[in-house]
Amino acid sequence: MTDIDASHIPEDKLLCDPGNLEAFATELEQARTPLPRRINADPEGVERGLAKLVLTLIELLRQLLERQALRRIEGGSLREEEIERLGQTFMKLDVRMDELKQIFGLEDEELNLNLGPLGNLL
Amino acid sequence: MIYLYAITDRPEAALPALPGLEGAPLISLTYRDVAAVASLGTAPGVSTKLSSLEAVNIWQHEAIVEALMSDRTVLPVRFGTVLADEAALHSILKAQYAGFIADLEWVYSRVELSVQVLWDSDGQTPTDGSAKDINCQRSEVSGRAYMLARLTEEQQAQACRQQAETLASGIRLPLERLAVENTHQVLVTPRLLLKAAYLVDRERMAIFREEINNLSLAYPTLRFLCTGPWPPYNFVSNRETNLLGDNDD
């Protein structure tokens, strides 16, 4: 309930009024769970729902691999040609992800999972 | 189908004179000294309608839970929780009775206060020469340039995160001293520095509010939103998950 649209909070619930509630409403809207607890099983929505879930997991793996590569670059354990090859790979993966998102009509911020008290997956 | 609003103590207390969702009357189902407040749905597909995430439905759910909170202790149930029938609800009350009693004792005479803090993390979002920009012209640039741009972005993001954690910590500590339990998240979105909920003794609400005002003065560049009192939604979450279990589909 405390996550509902901040612009609709009754005045008697405002213990500290920051003036512009719209700014909070915008952020809280973005903070909402991008993926529902269950996949929408209606025939029209199921393909997009599954695509969203699968692309979220691919994006998670992509980010994990990329961060591992960045740590190795920072640590100086990669040769120049290895950095070049990894960069090319991640660039291609990035482009491919953009294509898939476009096909299924998904935005970057939609690819996420809410892990409850742990926060968002990505 | 049966739509659930809350688990409460004082089962003998009269139900609020409010209609339930879809205009259905409120009912109370008692097990020993706890009660479940619900409303019945009869039409086919009613569960979908009842859980429809519309502001009017959410506020109606909230109004019922708050009305209950005015004269009894309440374990609010997440909006949209639908069970098969009264028998299913009764078996949950029976199976989780000890947990409900423990939770009711824990939240007795306590309320949830919500705090959100916005900041302006200027300069933290890479613009010129970011990895994304470089990738847009990738036929002309090297993989190495892309990785170095990504490295810069990651370093900036990490510095931003550290700054946010330090600021959030300074805000959280005085508030946590006034609460018996709390939950918080830092940077849920790039501008939402802190999103927190505090379980506070009802009589300490005024002190909590005063502390928020002090923090607003101490951090003039941040914007604070503090709301409440709310039913303790964030402090009965495990119970809520169990309630949802296999019974709501």
C-alpha cells in the first residue's frame, strides 16, 4: 500500500510534504515490479510475458559476464587482443538484445525481476 | 471465491460499515481468537475483477483495512489475495494460527511509516562517449574502446552507489533508533535514493515526524516524503506469502 501512486496519497497521510509529489510518483512508478509474480497465461500475452522473462535472464547473464570481464581488465589480466575480442562479443550481444527487445516491444526498464527484500535483480 | 483483507484480533468486534470490493458485504471468519475479514465473490471471473490493479480498488481495500485498524490489531493482507472458499480460509487460519498470534502481538499498537528520499545524482549518467554511443558506431570503433567505455561507466556507477549508501546510512540511522523494525532499499531507481518503511510504536509517531523534519533541514538538497500511519504491510510479508501459497489461483 505504501507503494501506491504518491500523487494520490490523502493529505492526512502526509507527515512530511515535499511539495512536488509528482516527482515521487514518477520514481515509485518506476520502482514497481517490472515482472508480475506470475506469467500472464492468456494466449495473446503469454508470448510477450515469456520473452520478457527469458530476455531478463539473458540480460542478467550478459551483465555478469561483462562485469567479470571488466574486473579482469581492471586487474590487468587480459591481453590487448583478448580485450578486443571480448569487446566485439559484448557489442554484438548488445545489438542482438536490442533487436530482440524491439521484436517483442520491450523497453530496458521492463527487463527486471523483483526479489522482494533483496531488491531488483538488475 | 473469497477476497481477503486482513487477519485481526478481537473477532467479537463489529465489522466496519463499509462495502467490500465489487459491493460485496464484509464477512468475518473466526478461528479461536483471530478473525479473517473478507468478502465473497459470486460471479464467474470475479477473482480477476477483484484483483484488478485499479486505484479505486486499492484504496477501497486500504479503507477497509484502516477501518479495522481503528479498533483492533491488524495483519494486512496484500491487495488482490483471493482464496477458493471459506474452507480454504479456515484451513489457513488453523494451520497458521500460532504465526498469526505472534505477528499480532508484534504489531500491536504499532504502525508503519513510509519514507522516500529523492536526490539529484547529477553527472553520474555517462553521456558522451558511453559504451552505448560507441556501439551505435561500432563499424568504426574497436572492441577495446567499447570495453574501456563500459569500464568508465561501471566506475562512475560504483562511485555513485557508494555516495548513495553513505547518504542513505546517515538518514537511516536516526530513524532506525525510533523504530522496532525497518526495511529499506537504496537506489531502487537512479533518483530514488532511499525507500524505507519503519514499524513504529504509535506513541512515537510525533517524534519520528520531528526527526524527518530535522533530516530535511540537515540535508537541504534532498527531498523527503514521509507518509503514514499505514497498516504494517511490510512487516507481515512472510505470512502474506504463505497466504498466497497455492490457494489463490
